[in-house]
Amino acid sequence: MTVSIAIDGPAGAGKSTVAKKAAYLLGYTYIDTGSMYRAITYLALEQQADPEKEEEILPLLQNLEIEWKQENGENIIYINRKNAADAIRTPEVTASVSAVSAHPLIRERMVEKQRELAASGSAVLDGRDIGTTVLPNAEVKIYMTASVEERARRRHEENKAKGMESNLETIQQEIAERDLKDSTREVSPLIKADDAVELDTTKLSIDEAVEKILEMVKERT
Ligand code: C5P
């Protein structure tokens, strides 16, 4: 049986950390759908396309080849055969990704690819529209949240741990802005699916959140 687990929620709620760990413990594939929208945004910026103009970005999809390779236990994204793990997480890409991901035809193509990936075996997918649009029949659906203050604090700590410059207030603003854009766009906005279970991680550790997901998988499969 192929099992799909959908984890949606706003930026910085801990989705990717928790999804990755749950996937590892279950022996499922982890699919980070945000990295796919970041990849096309990266290419758009590299080609000097306007993130607001779908007609400038759409043709670039023909030259976008996304692959993931396992390296030292990490799933590394390759864009057109180049390691792009850092390139898709720059502040420039982060600032433009919500504009790019709001375009309907771009979403259509990404959703198609995500469904193909999910069909090839049991998987944990994280994103914004997995439970509502990509996999409405997923066996387990989670809507992961945390207060904006806590989400900003975590991102700030992560940045500092990586030795990056970081400003808590700027991060909080950036997160709030991205959430607003993602949840008010016309196509597949960020919204809790009716049948998703809300998991507020404000006061939960990573392991506690993972444990809750594993319990749900056990109950439903
Ligand atoms: O998850 P991450 O923060 O890397 O996602 C980056 C952006 O990609 C989101 O802010 C959103 O605009 C877009 N996205 C989306 N649908 C998804 C995953 C991400 O629109 N399923």
C-alpha cells in the first residue's frame, strides 16, 4: 500500500524538520515541495525574469531539471545538474518565491510533478496545498502551525547557529509577509484542509511533533 502524508502550514512552523524525521523513521520518501517553487524562482532571478509575470517565467520551466541526490544522509537538490541547496535559500529567492508560486500555470506544472513523485512510493510531502490540492486523498493530513514570534525565533536561532547574520525583527516581518501572500492568493492558497489535524508546535519539541505524526500514521494505515 502506498501511503501519503501531507504536512501543510505557514513558513517556519517546523514542517521540513519534522517531515524529514518522520519520513526517515517510517522509511518513506521525503518531498519538499517548497524547494521546487524555490528552484523555479532561482532560475527566474538568474535569467532576470520578472517574478510577477507568469509569461516570463513559464518558458523557463522547459529548462528546469530538478533532481535530488542523497549526500551524507542529506537530500540535496540539484538544478540543471548543479548543487543548489544554498542557492534556493538566499534572501532574494525567499523574497520572490511567493510571487512566483502564485501563478496558476506554474502551480499546475509543479502539482503534476509532485503527484508523480508521490505515486512512486510512500512519501511525506510538506508544503502549502498538499492536503487541499496535491493529494486530497492523503491518508494523513496535518496542518502545522506555531505563533509567528516562535517561528521567527527558531529561524533566527538557526541562522545564528549557521554563523549567518540575522535580525529577529526582519525575519518576523518577512515570515508574516510571506504567510499573507501565500494565504491570500487566488489559486490553492495556504489553508487548513477540512479533514486535516491541526498541530500547534509552539510548545512542542521536534520529537514530540514527530511522535504525534507517527501515532496518526499507525491509527490510519
Ligand atoms: O516551504 P518553503 O518556505 O520553502 O516554501 C517557499 C514558498 O513556496 C512558500 O512561501 C510558498 O510561496 C511556496 N509554496 C507553495 N506551495 C507549496 C510549497 C511552497 O506555494 N506546496
